[in-house]
Amino acid sequence: MARRRTTEAADDLPHYFVWVRGLEGPEPQKWVEMDYGVGDWKRPLVLAFLALPADERHLSLSMLARRYPPPRVET
């Protein structure tokens, strides 16, 4: 198995922590790029996003959700 350089492996990790509008309220996700959430019809689905520092990219969704709580959403 070929070894990857550390910088390449770090580039594969998600760079953004995103809260999206889910069926039962805000749902946390991790995205590699923000291009997905910037389109015309997709923008209302993105409630909040945060560029993750390199030392937080490996954290689980549950840990990030505790660290960065969901935005308040009007129903």
C-alpha cells in the first residue's frame, strides 16, 4: 500500500462544519468544499457554516456539534 504525504491526507479532511436545514431541525455536516452550499436553490438549506482549523478537522460530528451549537431557526 502506498503511503500518502501528510499534506495530501490533511487536504482530504473536511474543511467546513455546516449546519443545514433538516427534516427535524438543524443537522450538522462536514464538507470538504463550500461550493455545494452556495448554489441558488441550495443556499436556504445552509443555516450556518464555519471554516474548520486544521486541528479540528478530525473531530467527530457530535463533538463539533457540542462545540458549535446549532443556530436558532424560526419555524
